[in-house]
Amino acid sequence: MNIHAIKAIYKFEMARTGRTLLQSVVAPVISTSLYFVVFGSAIGSRITEVEGISYGAFLVPGLIMLSLLTQSVSNAAFGIYFPKFTGTIYELLSAPVSMIEALIGYVGAAATKSIMLGLIILATATFFVDVRIAHPMLMLVFLILTGITFSLFGFIIGIWADNFEKLQLIPLLIVTPLVFLGGSFYSVSMLPPVWQTITLMNPVTYLVSGFRWSFYEIADVSLWISLGMIGVFLLACLLVVGWIFRTGYHLRS
Amino acid sequence: MEPVVSIKNLNKTYRGGHQALKNINLDIYPGEIIALLGPNGAGKTTLISTICGIAQPTSGSVTVGGKDIIKDYRDTRSLIGLVPQELTTDSFETPWVTVNFSRGLFGKAPDHAYIEKVLRDVSLWEKRNNKIMTLSGGMKRRLLIAKALSHEPRVLFLDEPTAGVDVELRREMWQLVHRLRENGVTIILTTHYIEEAEEMADRIGVIANGEIILVEDKAALMQKLGKKQLVLDLKQPLSAIPESLASQALELRLDGYQLVYTFDTQADRTGITSLLDALRRENIEFSDLSTTQSSLEQIFVQLLEEA
């Protein structure tokens, strides 16, 4: 195992966050605060409670998930795409680094960033609403597993993308809508029956539901199904990454 | 002596079907400087990329330090430093950060004293904390060399190291390469500049259309293919070459004021003595004489024409 290489990649990627602090930390915190103002205060005055939880507090897990998913994907995608774009990827490809090591470095850094961001958003939320976490350990498990899984997904997008448009395409056109429609801002039970069925086809619903359960012990689907879904995502991403590494797809000519 | 890099029947066909390398065989020995000469698109960069692991070989094998580049890629890549042709750098980083990063990537523990030495060797120590985007092209080129040297490689690939570099800097680069060789580093460089190969290399390989046309010691190559010319400045101009000399390889230049005789340095007889005798018989007097040897550039053009 080339531990020095993993450390070097990880450190390098984390340093990039330091340089882009405004974009990677401050911006999501501001947008989260805006969500609280708009959804929590304006809409929250109409919907006072969801399943016994104040609407503002109900929003918190969904908002964290929203940032966690989008930031994991974009951080990891950008992390591997940028060296491809500038050409500095030659160094990684000619280094005695296995693809697993590169993956640990890039995905590890992207997941760390988005998990930290999730925690920052959680801390921000406590200024607006009364947040209680029934199962902190489970909450962390969800946070970490989701962060890693979607960073892997972002890594795949970063390797697949051969221009900036493609890099933005999946996060904007798929990830964001799925998160919005996955029960981040409402309980699935609030929807008409047809939409409930459709929503259950959205994989993100399971992540949000399980994550929310770790806070308030309320869920749209069973906790075990939620955990199982993350496992399925993780496995699917690992299989694709394995295929990329075997074939050198979009990396080695 | 065991070769440090050994290439056997190497073929590379890109996915689009373009065959960039055709059955390449080449042994490179420790401590030598070998220059790969060839026109654009000849396959020089593909050859380097394949050895370094950036491109995958279609067939054939390459060993570095006796290890296979695919099976034992960790061993072989640790031995290699690569300076790419393009000035690809992390614009927002500093030389200090990026060179230390390279060392880590190649599996070496941090060694700030060594990195300082490398940056001093390429005259970038003063610039170590500047953003890379503020460096000049020549500095970026030297930075790429520093990155390639960060893990103390035994074999250094320089892909067009002086492309777009001014004359003074080019000379500095050559000196740096010579210093590296003195430290036992084997150097493989590709170049368009014949002057560069002539100045630096011990051996020269010529690549065209994905094939190695020739690999020779520089001196032997120059001698073997080099033609020498004897140039005579005449006191009186000649309107034509006299009949008695017509069989000789002679030509007139400068409105008949200069007579040029081309001869083969490898031949048993150069024919100079008999030419001079013949000139005396024809009463052709000359005020000066000199000889010139064809440059590597002329040899190169000749080789490519034959290929």
C-alpha cells in the first residue's frame, strides 16, 4: 500500500477546500439559512407540525442530506476531473499508485469535506430550530455512508465527463431533483397516494427517511430498508469504479 | 551491462485504430543519455507514455530495472521520473507544495531538505512560495523537472524539454541534464532540435511512423552517415568543371569562386590527394581550403527521406 501517496492526494484535495472556503463552506451555509427562512418561517407558519415534530426541525435532516448529496458528488467529480482537464493527471497515471489508493485519496477527501459540511449545517440549524438527535451514532453512520457513496458516484462522473457541461449535468439534472422530490422538505405521507408510490421509486427517499429516523424516530420507510438502499448504492458505485479501473476507461489511452 | 530499460516487440494501437508504435525494440543502459529524434506524430511521446504507464501497450513487453512495467508497476514507476511535453501544472499551487506532493505520490516519505536541494538545483528556491501561475514558461518547465526529480528517480524521461525555451535557458537545461547524468541518472529525451541531440546525447534513436529506424552511438552515426566536404576558394573563377575532373564529386559555388568536393569519411581513400594533383595539372590555384562535416540535421533529413 502506497500510504504516502494516499496522504499526498488527501492532503492536496483538502488544501483545495481551504483555498475555496467561500465556495465550499460559506455558500452552503448561507443557502441552508435561506432554506430555513423561506421554508421554516414562511411555509412553517402554515405547516406547524409534521408527525409531531415542528416543521423547522423536520427540515433539518433533509437539508443536511441535500447538501451532503450535492456536495459529495460535485467535490469528488471536480477533484478527479480537474487534473484531467489541466493535464496534470499524467503524474497520477505515471506514479506507483494503484487505482484503489487514488480512490481512497480522492473519495476520502471529498467525503470528508461533505461530511464536515453536513455537520456545519447541523450546527447552523441549531441557531434556527430546536434540533434533537435520538440516535447520534446512527446519524453519523448515515452521514458517513452517504458521504462516501455519493463521493464515489461523483468520482465516476468526474472520470466519465470530458467537458465542464457533462460535469454539471448529472448533479443538476438528476441529483438535485431526486433530493427535492425525495421527501427532504415533506413527509411522503403528505402526498396523494399516486405520488407516494412514485416517490418510493426515488432512491433518495430512503436515504432521507433513514437519516430523519436517526433524529426523530419518524420515517417514511423502514430503517432497515434505508440502510439496505445505501448498501445497494455503495455496491453499485464500487462495481462501476472496479470496471473503470479494469478497463482504464477515460483514464489510460 | 544489463539494460536499465528494455523494450521488446512493443506495439501500440490506439482505440481509433491508429498504430502509433510498430514492433519497437530498444535497450537503454544505465547512465547514458539517449535522444529520440523524430518528426511530429512519429510516436516519441506514445513510446514514453507507454513506458511510464500513461498509455497501455497493445503487445510486447517493457522492463525497467529488470521489472515488468505492468506486473511490477510499483517498482518500475518508482524508478522513473517523467517531464511531460506540455506545461501542465496546478496553477493555484506553489512550487513547494506541488513538488512535495509529487514526492508523496511516488511513495517517498517527506524530505524537506531534499526538496529544497532539488528546487535550488533548478533555480526555483526563491520562487517556492509563489503561485505557479505567476511563473514564466521557463520556470514552469524547470518546475516540472523538479517534480520529476522529487522522488530521486534512476531514469528520467524528458519529453521535448526545451520546446519553446530561449537559447540561454536551453543551455542551462543542458547543463542540468549533464549534472544529473554525473549523478548516475539515465536520461531519455525526445527532441525536435538536432542541435540538442548533438549536444547532449551519447546515443541517438530515430523514430518515424512508429518505427525505430536506427539507434547508434552519436559519434558512430555522425561518422557513418556523415559526409565531409572539402571547400576550395579559387583565385580565378571557373566557368565549368574541367573535363578531366568531371568524374569527381565536385560542384561549383559562388559564381565559380568556390569548388566543393564531397567525400566519404569511411572510404579507404578519400581521393583528396589525387584531386589536388589533378588541380595542379589543370593549373587551378586556390587561396584557401577548409573541410566541413554534415550536421546531424542533414543526416536526419537524409534518414527520413530514405524511410
